[in-house]
Amino acid sequence: MKRVLKGMGVATLVLALAMVGIYGWATVSVRASLSRTLTAHEVNIPVPYPLTEEELAVLREERRAALDAEAAPADPGADGHAAHPEGAAPDEGRAEAPQPAGDAVPVVPPVEVDPLVGVDLEALALERAIARGEHLVRARYACGECHGQDFSGGVMVDDPAMGSLLGPNLTPAGPTRDFTMTDWDHIVRHGILPDGRPALMPSEDFVRMSDRELSDIVAYLRAQPAVSNEVGDSALGPIGTLLAALGKLPLSADTIMDDQSAHVVEPPAAQPDAAFGQHLIAVCTGCHRPSLEGGPIAAGPPDWIPAGNLTPHADGLAGWTYEDFVRAMRQGQRPDGSALRAPMTLITPYAEAMTDVELQALWAYLQTVEPRPMGR
């Protein structure tokens, strides 16, 4: 018995040493990975985007109509003629038009003044950009889930085993106050910090974001009240470290490193079609995978259930109607009446803020994807 106990003790010691060694290797490996310096393309994106020719044309017509209304004559009297001061004859007080002497003098038409003269077009462009940016962060990109609803910082994951993934302060009082648009592009769409190191941000969800959308979001964030709030650095726990070292928890910078193509300038037109839906669905791929077959969420805490299969497979949305889809998105309820679980429950407030066109576009695209069995 003593020999057996001794053998078990030795085996336990060897196992413990092996675990310490493996964890030590994983820690060194991840530390080296997070200390690398990466590069991505430079961008020059205006904030805000100037008004488009179409917007200017519409604005010009609106202003012209308003100016014409202001210059319109007084309301006619009951007899259909313009009203005159009491007691005055219709032509009394009207100066006689000078008659041209000799040859007729050609009439020169008045020069039309651009109705946009005097309009602060840059201020108007900023106002519209802020409004678009608010919709993007409140409906499509769910920025508040990681950065807090006031954008002063928040928590995405806080689990002793997986680690702490913290969203920094995005208000003008936070570290992003000095970001250039290249800095914004690198962190949001490439997962690279301003100093070149890879970040823990799930940037693969945002790599398809257009230049205009990024500009609108930055315009909105810069317009928020400055909130003083210090947020610590994100850090991986023991399980998160092992998963990262084994390649089971890849960094966004690595998964999208090969995609250095120029980003689209404008998003697709907001129409209830598959093209717009494909653009919108990109934000879902971090959990549901690029092919949308779902499966375990590598970066999630242990209590997160696998992401659902969004393809029209028997494991997924086969048999669902558009009404079922809307109910799941906006009410967190499956067709059988059961409730969705985290992290999908976090999406409901954002889906409620989405337009019907956006939901219709998502559904239109989901009908076009290849059916796949649930991911493993």
C-alpha cells in the first residue's frame, strides 16, 4: 500500500510539474505573441464625410422652395386681386414703369443666387454624421456591450479562467482622444493597437465596416460627453492563455492579417436585399463563424452556450419564417416559445433599434447561404 501511495504521489508531482511547465510555455508564447509589432495600410478618412452631390441637390431644392415661399406676394383678396391699402385705388401709389426711349432696352434676367450660399455645409455634414453614427453603435455594432452604454469603458468578459476582456474609455476623456483615423482603422478593423501590438478586441466582426461608417462612428464618439474613467488592461486567464497558445483562441490581428485590401468607402444601399444583408451579417461572424454554422464560442466564458446555426439547415433556421426571425431578434424568443440565452440575449436591445429594412436585409441574405450542419 505504501508503495502504491508513493507511486501515486510521484505521479501527481510529475503531473503537477508538467502542468506548470505547459502553463509556463503557454505564458511565454502568448506574451511573445502580444509583444509583436504588426503593420497595416494607412488610411485618410475625413470626419465628417462631406455632403454628397445627391444630398446637396436635395438640400438645394429644399432651400430654394423655402426662399420662394418667403418671397411670395401677400395673399390675394376675396376678389382674387392682391389686397390694397384701405381707400387706395388699385394703381394708386404705384410708380409708372419708365418707358424706354428710342430702341427697346433688352431685358437682362436676374442672376440666380445659389440657395446654399451662407449655409454651413460642414456643420450640417457633421450633424448628419453624428446621427448616422448613433444608429450604427446603438443598432448595428453593439459597441456599448464592451465599452459601456456611455462609452466610458466596460467589460466584455470577466472570468477567472478565461480572463478579463475590457473595453476602454471611448469618450473624449479616454485614450482614444488622440487617435488619428489610421489608429481607429487599425484597432477597429485590424485588431492592432496604435503602437503596433496586437489587441484582444474582436476586430474580425468589423473588418467589413466601410470608411464612411467608421467616420460616422468616430464623429458620434467625439461628440459624447467626456467621462473620466480609467479602465485597466485586458488580460488572459490560465485557460485563455492555454487556448491562445494552442491556437484555439486566435487574435483578430492574425485571423485578418491576410486581408489588407482597401476597405469599401460606402456601405451598400440600405435596401431589403441580400447585398445589404451580407454587409450587416459580418458583425455576427465572430460568434457564429464566417460560414454562419455556429458552434462553441472560443472567446466566451464557460457559461456561454454554442452560437446557433444561422444557415437554412435542419440544425439551424430551416422551417423558420421571417416573423420567427424578427421575434428571436427583437424579443429573444424562438419559434417554440423558448427563450434565447446569453450572449444572444445581449443583442435584443440593439435589434429593437434596427430598422425593418435592416432586419429584412439580414433575412434575405440568410436565405442565400449554404446549409451547413452545426459547427463543432
